[in-house]
Amino acid sequence: MKLVLPFDDDAATLSTVGGKGASLARMSKAGLPVPGGFHITTDAYRAFVSAFQDEIEPGDPDRTAELFARNDIPPQIAEEIHRAYRALGADVPVAVRSSATAEDLPEMSFAGQQDTYLNIRGDGLLEAVKRCWASLWNVRAIAYREQNHVSHDDVALAVVVQRLVHADAAGVLFTANPVTGSREEMVVNAAWGLGEAVVGGYVTPDSIVVRDGAVTQTRTADKTVMTVRTATGTEERPVPEELRREPVLDEAQALELAAIGARVQQLYETPMDVEWTRCDGAFAIVQARPITGLAPEVEEWNDSLKGEYLWTGGNLGEAVPDVMTPITWSFVRVFIHEAMSASAMPGFDLVGNIGGRFYMNLTPIYSLIDALRVKSLRGAVEGVFGKLPPGLDVPKVKVLRWEMIRRLVPTAIGVRLRARANLKGMRPFLASAQQRCEQLRARIAATASAGELAELYEREVAPHLVTASRMLEAAGRQGGVSLLRTRDALRAMVGDVDAEAMLTGVNADGELASMGLLMGLNRLARGEITRDEFARAYGHRGPHEFEISIPRPGEDPGWIDAQLASLHDLRAGTETLLARQEQAREAAWTRFAQRYPGKEAAMRERVRRWNGVVRDRESTRSEVIRAFWVLRAFVVRAGELTGHGDDVFYLHLDELLELLRGNASGLERVAVRRATHEQYAALPPYPALIVGRFDPVRWAADPNRRADLYDARGTTVPVSDTVTGFPGAPGVVEGTVRVLTGPEQGQRLQPGEILVTTLTNVGWTPMFPRAAAVVTDMGAPLSHASIVARELGIPAVVGTGNATMRLRDGDRVRVDGERGKVDLLTGE
């Protein structure tokens, strides 16, 4: 039976010296700066309590404390303790710390449940040891054991006696950020004096964040209290005035301490909570335990860290509104590479992933406009991506004008030639795409092995995605400037209201894909098509149509039932709106013919071509989404064949293909990526515009956050007091506001209310007939909200930037879709 052990003795284990003692022994043997001392083992505790073990009553802690106080430590134990103490030095001050056998474990922490005594000397040592032993039976320790289902019979207490460092500063180092869970950051808390003021919560310490070997954040607190040594122990005293607001550690000292923390974490192979002291500039570690309750480890998905750029969630960000799983981001990148050839230009990062959400980088575009000195293009860019707030200074990158022309011209010619060639195959592609996707999904379902599935993907599935994406690129370049010129010409000739009316009716000559889901639901409700026919024709479209991990409406009967229920009382609503808009359109044409006799036929042909181009764009976009349903079928089948289920959504495409071929190494990151996705998905939608480095978690925690703009430069761009944006669809209406954060809240929108939201996509379309008007934060004249609202004759204002910040449920507003403004009505 060993009663006392040196700090670094091999026999110093959890069962002999408790959690705290075992940790100090481990660090001592590893050569970390641990102050010298010794262990009083659990055998010594058991020998001491053996004389009165049967009298200990967990339900009566006061009586138990009295038992420990009146019994003397046996002479043999006392002599061994004194011998070890004398070896530390003559009358040296020590810290006497409890160390329980159920303490400082990864799954639970008993820290603070037993007692610690500082600045103990000479004859006071034995009394302090007894008080530590007695603390195993205090109210806190008993309650904690019962809460964690630890038997009282299974615990014993060791005591750590450690040379007390005459610290001028002390604190706690977390080798992972305890707030965010980031394993990339260390957090140092520091205060003057001994560490008890920090551990006990008596003082607000300085806080320093270290990342990648550099201090990234500091907060110097007003430190009012410090723990100091006295002749009889320790006490709390006021911090001298000249030190209260002074930083305890400079940058070099914080980095030195972080380096020690890294060694501690490497030793334990887990994030650690490390108590430290500093004396005469030297650091010492007095305790270390695994951090309990730490948020799961996460990755950082954040392209905003690449530089000072202006990012927008407009345009394609509206089509991809969700926090993407890794497999979805892989497929979106393939799609972007093929459908937006310019995004692959060397030296330009035009697309990015910020906190799992899709963003586009406008800095290269605006830099290019400046370099080419074609300022008129600014209006075209805003027409696609939305307006910038007045006063926002767009960060630029240096672009040499002639060098840019030299690089751009071949790229532009190549894209144009490829689009022209692909345009020839667009009609056959559109005619066969639905059947081709159904065949691919059937073949995927029939695959019998993982290897066969990988081959099918590379041989047939991936080429179909590439083809669909290239067809969208071709359709998007069809018409070009003539689209804008047609609208501008009509507006100049007849005004905005009649121009917009004359440009509607896209659905009349062939179904507009943006309207398809709504039209299909109405046909299903009237019994004109079956559920199977609806699923085959429209089941690929929905509010989350790009996200691979979410079932399509065609796979989700519950979604279809909910939409039918919402249409039940409005089955004539869509037809009525379309008929009303047809009347407005023909009346506008009549006025045009009266005003411009002889020009009607030519203008109708021009508008017919306009409508055809719009339909082609919408149809090819729809077939890209149908291809994404094939991709979902592929990934789901991969999860089935490999036995890894939905884990495969958290793999990148190359890792998934490797898994299908037998290499499962990518699965090592699944838990981390799942936690990352869950963390980002729990946050509110990020700002429409982001400038510079953006931290989604910290932004979401800010009660004063803005939904329209985040500028890391600290530039003050005032939030507009008015709600203004693009004229999305003409008309003036007054009504009650209903703010929705997502399409799943659609049932909250009552007939005749004003729909206000961040953005809309095809999945929102079934709500439009119930809305008196639509107002969005994001969007432009060719956004989904604008197109559908115009076709249905519903006033719309899009791209306001601040509608969801300024408007609340129940507000009465006047929406003017012709002028692009929303007025708050008061006193009415």
C-alpha cells in the first residue's frame, strides 16, 4: 500500500491519485512546466476513514464533516506526508487540492465539487488534508454524484500537494473556443494575482483569442478584485488602480502560453481547460482537464476570408437559398463551371461558399467596369444582382485595362461560340430531358453494387448534368441585349404600366417554368392530371430544389397535400388572376395600336420573341433542377449500397466516388461536417451583401445585426428609413403585412395580405395567388418574384434590402409596384 507518491511516479493513476493528480503526473512526466509536489493516495484516504467508514451518512454532511474533524490522521500516514513536504523545502507554502477518482473525466467533470486550500505551511498541512478528504462528502459533491448516477461507494479521494507559485498573474487557457466550439482558436483568460479570483468568478478577466499562431482578438477588462497570499492563507483584495485597466499579458506572452497549451492538448489528444500561473515572467501549469460541454468540432466554410471583396446573395443566391451540404456544394460548383464559364477565369473568384450559403463576388465585376471605363454597365449589373445601398464603397482589385481586354476577349468569344453551338441542340434536349431523367433515376435504382453506381455516374449521370448546365448557359445568352432593349423601348413608348402588361402572357404560348408548379397544382386539384403525372412533370421543383439532402415534392406526398389544402378555397384564384391580367394586357395593346398605328404587328412579333427567350431560359433552368433530382437519386442510392445512409450527404463528390470504389477515408470528417452544417443552418439568413471577412456565428449573436449589409471595414452605411427597391410588377395596393422567413411558413399568409420576405423562388409560387402584393429584400427585375408577380398581375417591389428589417406582422402598408416603393400607413 502506497500512501504518498512523487508527482511523476508511474503508479500515479486515476485510481491511486484521482483525476487531478493523474493529470499533473502525466504533464510532469511529459516535461511540461508543472510546479513540484506529491500525491497523497486514495489508499491513505481509505486507511484514514476505515475507523469510521460505517458512520459516514451521505444524507447528513454536517455530521460527516464533524467525524473527519475529530479523527486524527494515523501516525504512519502523517509521517509520510511530513517527509514528502520537507523534501519540497523548509516551510514552503503549498496548494492542497482535492483529487477525486470520478473527477476530470471526458464525459463529466467534478471540478469544484471538492475543496482546495492555498498558501498552506508547516503544521497546517495535515488539517488541510483532512478538510480535503471531508469535502468528498459535502453537499455539492453528494448532489453531483447523485445527479450523474455515481455510487458513493465507488469514489475515493486523493490529495495533491503542490508548491505554491507566488503568482503575479494567473488564469485559464482553453485550447478550443468554449463559446463557438472552434478547434482553430485558443482563448486565454487572465487576471492579476492567484487564479482563484478567475476560477471562482470573482473578477471579469482579460480575454485573448489566438488563432494560427497570432492574436486575433483582445478584450482588456476592468479587473477590480485579485486573490493574494496572506500570512494565514489567501484573501480577495482590490486591484491597485494603476493595474485595473492594464492588460495582464502582452501579445508575446499570450502566444507563449498558447504554445504551452498546444503541448498540453497534444499530450491528451483532446481540447483542454488549463489553469496557469505566472511568476517573474515564467508560466506554470497547475491543473488541466478536458473541456466538458464543448460544442462539436466544426469546419469553416467561408470564402469571405479570401480577401476584401463585395459578395452578394442576389440572383443565383436566390435560387440556392439553403445552407448547402458538402455534396450539394460539389454539384453546384460543377453546374456553375458549366453554366457560367466566366466564373473560371484565372485570377477571379466569382462564386463562393460563405457559411454554407451561395454568394457571388461582385468586386471583380465592378473592378472590370472601372478598368474598361464602361460605367453604363453598372446599371446592367444592378439589374441582375440588385441595387447597392447609397454610400457603399465597393472594394476593388487592381485590374490592368489592356491586360484584362487581352484575357477577356478570347474567353468571351469562346463562350459565345459554345453557346451558339449548344443552342442548336436546345430544342431536342428540352423535348427529351424529362424522359432521360426518368430513365437515369430508374437505372440508378436498379444498380446492384457500389462500383456499378460509380461507373453509371461518370458514364451517364455527370454528362447529363454538364449538358443541362450548358443548355442553360446557351439559353441565357439567347436574346442578350435585345431583351433589355425591348422592355426599354416599350416603356419609352407607352409607360411602365402598359409596358409590363404587354410583356406578360409568357405562359399563354407555352408553359412558363416558374409558373409550372402552381399551374400543375391547380390542374391536379381540378382532377385534370393524376398525382403520378404531377410528380413526373413538376415534382422536381420546390423551395429547396438545389439541396440534394432534401426530398423533392415528387417524393413527398405530404408536401403535395399541404399545397392542395392551401389551394382548396382558391382553386379559381390563379385562373382569375391570369384572366384579369389577360384583359389588362389586351387593353394595353389596344392603346398601343391606337397610339402607334402600323407598328402593332412588328411589336407583337418582337414581344413574342421576348416571351420565347424568357420561356427558354426558364425551361432550361427547370431541366437543370430535374438533373439535380437525378443527382439526389444517385447520392441516396450510394448511401444505400455502401450502408452509410445520409452520411454520404456530408462527403464531397470526389470522396463519394472514392467511397463507392472502396476507399472510406472521407467518412472520417462526416461528424464534423454534419455539426458544421447544423451550426450554420441554425443561423438566420445572412446579409444580402457582405464586404470583407464575415463570421456568421458572431454576426448572428449580435443583437444589432443588419440583414441587408455587413461591412467588415466598419464603414457606416445608414439603413434607409424608407422601403424602396425595383419596380417588380406594377399596381398599387394597401394591405396588412405578413413577414415570412421561409416557404414552410406559407400557411401563415392569409388571403389578401402583403407577403414580405427575404427572397422567393419556385417553391414560393403556390403562395402568390393568396398575396395582395409581394415585397422582397433581394431581387431584381428578372428575379422569380418579379416574373411570377407580373404574370399574375400582383404588385411587387423587389430588392429593397431592408423590407424584413423595417416591416413587421400586422403593419398596414401601401405597395406601389410601379414606383418600387412601400409606404407604412399610420393612423389609418
